[in-house]
Amino acid sequence: MVSGAFTVAEWFLVVQHELLLFAAAFFTLGIIDEFALDCTYLWCRLTGRIRTPRLDEAGLAGIDGLAGRAAVFIPAWEEADVIGPTLVHMLDAWPQDELTVYVGCYRNDVSTMASVVAAVRGDPRVRLVVHGKDGPTSKADCLNRLYAALAEDEQRSGVGARMVVLHDAEDMVDPAALDLLDQALWHAHFVQLPVLALPQRHSPWIGSHYSDEFAEAHGKTLVVRDALGAAIPGAGVGCAIARGSLGQLAHRQGGKPFAEESLTEDYELGLKIAQAGGQGRFLRVRGADGRLIATRAFFPSRLDQSIRQKTRWMHGIALQGWDRLGWDSEPVELWMQLRDRRGPLAAILLVVAYLLVCLVAVGLILEQLGLVEPPPTTPLLSVLFWINFVGLAGRFAARACFTAREYGWRQGLLAIPRTLVSNIVSIMAGRRALAAYVGTLRGAPIVWDKTEHRDHPALVLPGRGTA
């Protein structure tokens, strides 16, 4: 009986050792990937290929309007709580006469339509577009309805739009953003501005962990993509598309430029424009007062909402993207595609890592009880451990620095423990994304699995919405 107990314990240590080796090896690959991105970022900063210029807003104010008509698309389903503040702030921040805001609502969503009508107060620059179907369908379907409304207006008036700007119902735009996008489209076909996920006092862990992720992604990752000339994926908000490029995409897709069969049609949009030969840009610019010209928003503050949102992202980008967009043979593009689609694998590795924490604790108890002797650590495992330790410390430091740059040192320090929250959400979202992907392979429909929005930054932040 004792011999059997010893055998089970020894087998336990063997399994633990193999899992440690597996996890350490794959985490090392991830660390090498992040180290390569960090080195590229630092090199581009030192050589001047990456910089954050200051915008002459006084000069922008002197420009007589936009270079052409601008259409802003805002799809909305059950957004009565936030669509009003969004429109009031947007119309005040962007006074240009060339602006037309298309708000897409569903015929069975009376409360959102009422909020739109009350907020715009008869402003002729807003057009409420009522979808002929009961909602929700999909976000891309709603966007395609807005595109059809734009095409109808252009045909009726004989005046075409120069650009289409995408925003969500909960966004807070920057006053300089529209002029900046208008200027940038002289040299590009698709332009993406940063997104600032604002920290939330009532949700310092779940809602605020988005601040850390977006600060690093839109402060480093997309900046490197732009510097290397890689395709820029759309974030769905704060992005502008040249009207001609959107029309060409619509022509190739049966009159519908937004992919209704995709959960992340915004992500695909920028990549498809690049595949068609268009130029994409990611613009990181600060105003004269030092604020980042970006779209500000509050992200989900509840665990279930955060999991649903990240499930959609992981399903659409990592799993559907593999099927729908394929793989690029160009090295830089392939590198970025691998980074975009590693979410499910990362979730599996995180599960293994947290499982190992429990197994190591059990192993230590067995050693203290004298049931087993600790196995010798192999040189390979020791090297991998040190690489992972140093790499993890570097990841914490990088995330803290990028977060602190936008939100201050207190948020920067909180970014370190919030990594645990990010990991837990990713693990749970990864499981749901895999299940949802299998469901779509069996014919399950794509529906608008949106998250609820209750708070709006325009009602919280003072002045012009600096973070």
C-alpha cells in the first residue's frame, strides 16, 4: 500500500515536470515575440521612425471646413442610455457643416430612436436611419444599412462623401479628430486613431483592465505595425475610410462593404483595404495641450459583459480570421497575423500555468510529508525558467509604463495586478470562443452579441474630455 502511494506521488511529479516543460517552452516563445516587438519599438523610436507629433490646433481652426463631405456611421441597438450624450458631444465638438451623422436604429427599438431625436434637437446634420428588420441582426448588417442610406443621399443630391468615419454609440470623440482624419486621407485610404479605454472608479479591476490593454496595444503594437508598413486593422471606432475605397469594397461584395458573416467586420475592414492595394495608417498625435487625440470610452465593468465582449473579439479575429482572411506570405504581415490569432492558444497556456501553480503547491506538500523527493531540475528547464522570469518582469514593466504614460503612475502600478484579471477574462473568453466557433461551423447564425453601456465619459470628464 505504501509502495502504491509512492508510485502515485512519483507519477504526479512526472506529470508536473512535463507540464512545466510544456508551459515554459511555449511561454518562452511568447516572450521572444514580445521582446522582438519591444526591440523594434525602441529602435524605431531611436531612429525617428516612431514619434508622436503635436498638432497645431490653431492652424486647424483656420482651415475653412473639411476637404469634402464626411459621413459618420453609428450603429445602435438598445443604446438609449448613451446615444444621447454621444450625439450632443459629437455635434458640439465637430461643428463642421460638411458633417452628416448617420445613426442606425431598428424598428423595434423605440427608446433608442427617441433618445436620438431628443438629443439632436432638429440638427440637420443628423440622419436617423431606421432598419427595416427587427433587431438585433448583426453590427455589420446595421452598418450596411447605413451605407445604403449614404448611397441614396449621394444619388439624390449629386454630392458624394469624401470619407466615412466609424463610431460606436458610447464613444466620446476628440474635437480635433475629424480635421485630423480629413487631412490624413490625402495620403492614405484607411486611417485609425487610438482608443483610450478610460479607468473607472466603480470598477477599478474589470472595467479598468481595458485601460492597460489599449494603452499598450495602441501605444506600441499598432505604432510598430504602422512603422513597418504592415496592414492596420480597424478598431471599429475612430477610423476613417476613403469613400472610393469603401465603394470598391462594396462592389466586390455585392453592394455590402461590411462583412455580415463576420463578428469583427471592423477588424477585417482595414486588412481588406490593404489587400486591395490601399494604404492604411495608424495616427498617434497629441494636441497642443498634450492630450492624446483619441476616441475615449468606458468599457464593460462587469465580468460577464467583459467575457462576452472578448469572446466576440477572439472568435472573430483569431478563429474566423484564420478562415476568412487566410495567411500572408510576407514576413511582417505573417508576424502580425500570428500575434492577432494567438488568443485561443494563449488562453490554453494560461489554464496550464494556473493549474501548475496548484500542482507545485501539492508537490511541495508531498515533499514536506516525506512522500517523495524533489526531482532534479534539468538544465533546459532552468534556462526556460529564468527566461520566463525575466520576460514576465519585463512584461509587467512595459505594461505599467504604457499605462502610466496615459493615466498617471497610480494606474500604471495597478496595471501589474490587473494582469491577473486580464488573464482570467481571456481564459473564460477563450473557452466560449472555441464553443461559439464550433457552433458557427455547424450553421449557427451570427448575431449582435453586444455589451450594455450605461455610463458615458462626456457626463463624467470635465472640459473636452481629457483622460
